[in-house]
Amino acid sequence: MTQPLLDVAGVQKTYTGSGRTVEAVRDLTFSVGDGELVCIVGPSGAGKTTLLKCIAGLLEPTAGTVTLAGARVDGPPDAMAVVFQEYGRSLFPWMTVEGNVELPLKQKKLDKARRRELVRDALEAVGLADVHSAYPWQLSGGMQQRVAIARAVAYEPKVLLMDEPFAAVDAQTRADLEDLIRSLWHKLGVTILFVTHDIDESVYLGQRVLVLSSSPTVIMEDLAIDLPDERTQLETRSSPRFAELRGHVYEQIQLAKHRKGDQHQRDEVAPARSAHGATVAAEPGS
Amino acid sequence: MRGPVVDPVLRWGRTLGFALTLPVVLVTLWWVWSADSTNYYAPPLQTILTTFGDVWFSERLRADVLPSVTRLAIGYTGAVVLGVGLGVLLGANRTLRRVTEPVLEFFRAIPPPALIPILFLFAGIGDTAKVIVIVSGAVWPVLLNTVEGVRAVDDVLSDTSRSYGVTGLARLRHLVLPAASPQIVAGMRQALSISIILMVISEMFASTNGLGFSVIQFQRSFAIPEMWSGILLLGLLGFVLSLLFQLFERRSLRWYHGLRRSQRGEN
Ligand SMILES: Nc1ncnc2c1ncn2[C@@H]1O[C@H](COP(=O)(O)OP(=O)(O)OP(=O)(O)O)[C@@H](O)[C@H]1O
Ligand SMILES: [Mg+2]
């Protein structure tokens, strides 16, 4: 039994601004054990980013608490790193790749030798050993996202939060980056919370998948992924168990899209829906 | 891609050729047309150029050019420092911005030379007053551009900085100032030309030395070729400063131009 490292209890977030209030997240409670890889999947606008920002201490929840290793989160914790969806906007364009990865380490007051070591190792781990002095905008999208991942890895966080990090890269790059995440997770023993709207991705990556309802958001299901630990794009994705799990999550998402959080209780006992097509995504249109 | 690949030296030469053609033509025309000029107020270019050497490569270099350039340097630097400093404060603080906005708009709307008589009343006619004139006119573009630049710092980048503990002074140095630098530099470019204008005007008003003072002095004593040479020197000064500024801009904003190019390439 793993000890809960991250505890999210009754988190609710209502945005208020200029006469309009939006209840983005209604009531979320879950915990993540030390060293787990948990995926959060939910339809667009479900409040995934909102949740992640609350966990990262970038946003104050309206109600509820986030606890990291026993301490309440009320600002960005040292032990956490975030990789944002918009890689193009999360790297400092006026700094080289090396500068981007190194800056957080400078803030941590690490000495120069240690910084250099961490930067080198992190860039090597993501397969970018030869672009230290390039600027982010000289790199492809996939490479930029790798730099953002390297920056997070070099920071040596206990918890790594990732908000749809691969939504904007092409399919092949995406597959590579997914495998990169699994291998980094194995190597570093870091706890990862991975947000995505891609069902296949969530099942392929996670040990657990949390399915969110539409906004105002609650957790529809907390599903354990009992696929073998060694996963490969080709074999894992074509295994019957993968298809079953994916189908199951897909059904939940379909329900999630049509039922709001306040109807959640009744939905849980509703009979399963009919079967579905082969290729599955939460938002085929988006 | 535009046309075939040309080797860099050739291309550079061509750029230089384009840039120099018109000036050379104009100077030649001036030279030819003015060569036999008997108009007292428009002496031959040759006379002006000879005078130029005599007048400016002399004691005047120290007595007039140096004070002018010093005032300009101090005034301009003051405007930039003040503009960026206040701009960062206002850009980061909405309440402060709201309170000060109408006042700032008003002061900005006053043509800077109109302030000269008042400032000279209060600050005397010494160097300090002239520096104040330059600062009070040149600070606005820097200030307003900085405010805009600071306000427009990207949300994602801002969140990224916070989550990695880049806060306080480090945030200013690594996020806010670099992010606003394209706007700040644009403001600095405007401020430079305003500074030169105000340097000259303030010296024409009341002074005992300086380039503006000299030009007026020559005009009043009907030293016409000398007057022309002063104007020529001011033109050259402005030109050289703007070249230096371009060099500075290209170096300091290399990342920005690169980023823009790559964005245009993608879209
Ligand atoms: N700053 C804000 N002010 C007001 N409303 C907001 C703000 N940010 C998000 N919202 C609203 O909260 C809801 C959830 O947004 P959020 O970005 O968290 O969803 P998401 O699940 O991340 O969506 P996506 O998959 O499209 O990224 C949306 O209805 C959105 O309009
Ligand atoms: Mg989002």
C-alpha cells in the first residue's frame, strides 16, 4: 500500500469576474500515492487545467484543500514542477535551452557544478544533448516540449504535473514523448499527475485513470489500469485488455459529456451504454 | 526564399550600395548647384566643409560639443531609467495605473518645448535645467511603452516562473524586463530623437555653450558658413546616434526578431 503523497480534498473552484461566475470544479477528492503515475481524463472545459493549477498552488481553491506530503499547499511548492500545454509560451524565448533549464536551479541556489550536471543529465535524458545553446524558437514543437520536460526533470521534483503536454504535437512525436514519460518515471521514481483529453493516452500511460465529468466537475470514476508495467506502443495498444479499458473510459466520458456533476449520483447506477467504434478520443471534433 | 543565393560579401556590398547611392547623389547635387553661389545665406558646400573643419576640430570640440553630448547622455539615460522604473511599477499595479493614468496622459500631451520657459524659471538656466528639460520630454515614450510591455507579460510564462520559484527581483530580471524589452526599446528609440531635439532647443533658449547655442550665435553674428556647419554637425550627430542605437537594438533583441521570424515561417 503506497502512502498518499498528494491529497486533494473537496476542491471546488468558482471563477468570479465582471458579473459572471463560473463554477469550473464542483467537488474533487482523490489522493495520489508516492511514486504513482495517475492520468486525469475529461472532456474539454471540464476544469482539468483549473484543477492542476489549484494543485500547483497557482490558484486558490474556493473551497477544499490540497495537501502535499502532509503540508497544505497555499503557493507553488518547492517539490513540484509543472509542464504546461502551451510549450511555445512556457519557455523563455530570450534564453537558450540551457538557460531555460538552468534558471529554476539558480533559484534553488544550487552551485554551478551541480547545476551544470543536472542540466546536462536532464537534456540527455530527453534526447536533446546537442542543443544546449539553441533558442527555443529554433526548435520544433516536439523538441520544445522536451525542453520543458527536461526543465521539470532537472528541478528534481517529488511531483510532476503535466497539463495536456502533447496535445499540440504530431502523432509520431507524441508516441515518442509518451514512452519518454514512462521511462523517466521508471528511472526517477517521481510521482506524476498527467492531464489529457486523449483516452488512449491516459490508458497507455497511467497506473490509474481518473475520469472527470463535464463542468461543474466531479470525479466519475477512479479506474485502476491493470496492464503490464512494460508497455510498448505496438503491443500494449493492440492488446485486448487495452481495448477493454479504453472502451470503458470512453463510455464514462460519453456519460460525462451529457451528465453534469450534480447528476453524478444517479449516473453511477445507470446501465452501460452500447458498444462503440475502434478509434476512441474524448473529443473527436476538437 | 527570394531569388538565388548570393554570397554574403556581395549582398552586403549591394546593401551598402543602395544605402549610399542617394546620399552621394544629393551631396553631389548640393556641391554642384552651390559651387558658384553668390547668395550670402547659401554659401558653396565647399566653403561650408572647409569651415566645418576649422570651426569644430578646435577648441569648440571641448567647449561646445562636449557639453551638448554630456547633457544629452545624462538626460537620455535619466529618461530611460525613470521611464523603465516607473513603467514597471505602474505596469505591475493596476490601482496605481488607474490613479495616475489621466495625469500621465495630460503631461504627455504637453509639447515638451512648452515646458522649457517654466523649467528655466524654476531650475535656472544651468546644465541641470537642460537635463531636466530632456528628461521631462523623453521620459514619456519610455514610460508608456514599458507599462504596455509589462502588462502584456504572458500568463503561461508568468505561471511557469511562479511555479519554479522565480519571484521578486529574479522575476523582474528574468521575466518582466526581458518580456517588455521589445516595447521598452521601441520607446527608447523615440526618446532618443526627442532628446536630441530638446537638447538643441534648450541650448538655443538660454545658454552659454553647446551646439544649439553655437548655431544661434553664428546666425546672429551672420557667420553663415559656420551656422551651416553647425547644422551639419547636428545632423551627423543624430545620424551616428541612430546607427549606434540600431546596433544596440539588433544585439539586445536578437531573440525577439528570431522568434518573430520563426512565427512567420510557421503560419
Ligand atoms: N480565468 C478564468 N476566469 C473565468 N472562467 C474561467 C477561467 N479559466 C477557466 N475558466 C472556465 O472554467 C471552465 C474550466 O476551464 P479549464 O481551462 O480548467 O478546462 P480544461 O478542462 O482545462 O479544458 P481544456 O481541455 O479545453 O483545456 C471553463 O468553463 C472555462 O471557461
Ligand atoms: Mg486545459
